[in-house]
Amino acid sequence: MLTGPEPQETGGERTVSSCTCMDFSMRVHQLPHAIAWKAPPAMVMPAATTLLAWTRLLRAADLASRHCADTLRKLGLPPPEWYDVLLALERGGARRPRDLQAALGLEQYALSRLLDRMVKAGLLERTPCPDDARGHTLKLTIEGLAMRAAMWPVYAEAIEEAFGARVGEEDRAALARLLAPLAEPASA
């Protein structure tokens, strides 16, 4: 895992001193110890507040996601990713996997394995695509629709516990406004 200086307490605020590398994500794989990395001389470093906000955003998202997944799992329900697929198909009707990939923002290989498991569980049905003999479409089964309906009350309560009950209404509105530009792909 990439590491950098730990946030420091200064006058009641936590700050991060400048660094050449920072642990931007809990999901970054650990690099071999033999690799030494030095920043290029013209590298632009994010401000300390940017790094602090970034790490808190990732940490908060990770903790909330894990709480929701654990809550569903403890009650014998599938993970949140299954709910997202079920909801997308309920709202948009039968779709091709590539359309689901675009809608959900999942990598193709991860989505493919997820869809295979959901078909095997009887929640989705694959049918040949009428426009492309090599492709297929996915649609909800009655069991898939029932599973989505069974998952929502549990998932909703977990979201409320992880986020809604811990952050006031005004702050939730401000956070939604602040995150809006980050919820869209960055322009290249």
C-alpha cells in the first residue's frame, strides 16, 4: 500500500503535510518493497486539505458500503451490487450487459461474473439478443423482482444507519451539492 505522512493534529484540526506519495485508496495493492518511486520534478501536489478530504471521502464510502453489505449478509440477502443490477433492470427493462456496465460503472469482467451468479441464482434470465446473434439481453425474473423488493427495506435502513442518522439534513444537502461535480466523469 502506498504510504505517506499521517495526518497531524494542529490547533484542533487534522492536516496532512506535503508528501511524495499518499494512501489515496484503501483498495491500492501493495507495491513490492524493491520499487523506489520519486516524484518527477514538475509534479503538482494536491493541497493538504485536498488530500484530507480525499482520504475522508474514500474512508466514509468504504465504511458505509461495508456496513450495508454486512447488514444484508447477516440477514441472508445478497450484496448491494446485486441490488443495483436488479434495480437497473426493474427501472430500465431488459438490457444488454454493456448497457448495464455503462449504467452501473462496473468493470466488464466483474459485471460478467456478477451476472453469471445472478442468473445461476434464478434472479435474471438471459435471452438471445434479437439484433445481434452473438449477444444476449438480461431481464428480471419474478424471483429477481421479489429479491429486489425484499432487499430494499434492509438496505434502506442500513443506509440510514451508516449515513442518514449520523449527518444532519443541512449537511446532507450540502454534501450532495459538493459531490455533484465529482459524480460525473472528469473531462479529459
